[in-house]
Amino acid sequence: MARTARIKDDFGTFLIRQTGGGERMLFENESDRYRFMEILKRTQANFNFKLYAYCLLSDNEYQLVLDTNGSDLSKVMKSINIGYAMYVKCKGRLFRDRYKSTLMNEKDEVLKTIGALHERSKEATEWNSFCVYGGKSPLKLDWVTPLRKEDDEPAAAEDKECRDCLHTIEEARTKLSSIAQDTGQTVEELLRDRDLRNQMIHDFRKRTTLSLKEIGVLFGGISESTVCKIIKNT
């Protein structure tokens, strides 16, 4: 069955729904949610979209209300989902199908949707909030509780985090194939997007123990010097 073409609007406001694939819950604990918010904040800084609302109350779904603000929605969502897939160790599919996007053309429709997300929780919670409500100016994610530890914390914390790192190029190839599958692409198609490729190189450097040479081989025969430049500039 052919895919339904997405509505493309580089300055549209969308309700985004993404569900898990059943092999693993999207959010198994609070640490997962914190990491997702960190990835969301990084992606928002990279693409400069306006985030109006988010909801992470479900263990197997997230919802966002965002204005693309000139960015390509598909690239924004790939960046979010690929970043999170890199963090999660899942043998099967992490996401169930593609994300669903609904374009909202009227301000009242946007406010109603934001209100509906807010009402899902009777009490205030950091996993169900909004950046714009009642006509206030859009905010970036600066108000979110900092999620990343400071660089000057003991190296032992990093060692603990890397216990789940990928250690061989075979494991990394399997992970890369899984990410491509989650986004409905082949590995070759995934790597054609230079920005996403560079982001993944950066993420694989953080989440694996591969050498620069091995990362270069993994991503199509890139030289060590090029891999190094990409990591420094991403």
C-alpha cells in the first residue's frame, strides 16, 4: 500500500503523534523522558522551530505541538527520532510506523489542542506542559530543567553511562540498520541527508567505543580527519 503524502508547510503549526512499536515502551522510566527532552531541546536549537506544547504522559507515545518556523518538518522529526533511537537499546522496532502530523490552520484550533494536552494531567507535571498558552509569546526550551550534566563532573559518571555503549562495528551496523528501518528508509537513503549523517556520526561517537576509523567505515568510507571535523562541528 502506497504511503499517504504528507502535508508540507514550512511555516505551519502541527500536532505530532509518535507511538512505540511494541518491542519496548518508548519511556520505561524518568531517565528516558529526561533524555528525550534533552534531544528535543537540542533539535529545537538546531532547527529553530517553535515548540508550543509537549506531552510525555504515556509510556508508549509522545505528542508535540510545534511551528516549523521555516524548517523541514520531516528533518526535524528524523532528528528527534534518530537521536532517541540512538539512546535506546532495542532489538526490535522502537517506533510503530511513521509519526502522524495534523496541520492546524487556525489559532483557535491550536489553542484548543494545547488545552486538550494540558487537561490530560489534573496536576502540574514536567512531562505535560506548554510554552505558549493564552496568547503569550513563544518561548524556547530555556525554562526546562537542565538535563545534561556539567562537563566538569567526574569521569566516572561518563564511564557508568557507557556501560551500555556499542563496542563492535557489527553492533553499530545493526543499530544503524535499525534506525533506518524505524524511519522507513534504507541505510543508503538515510546517509544521503548530510545533516542527519553528521548528527549520527556525533551520536555514534558518544554512544559507542568505536575508533574514528571504524566510524568512518561505518558511514561509507569517510576519512578519520573528516570524522574528526564533523564531531567537532556538530
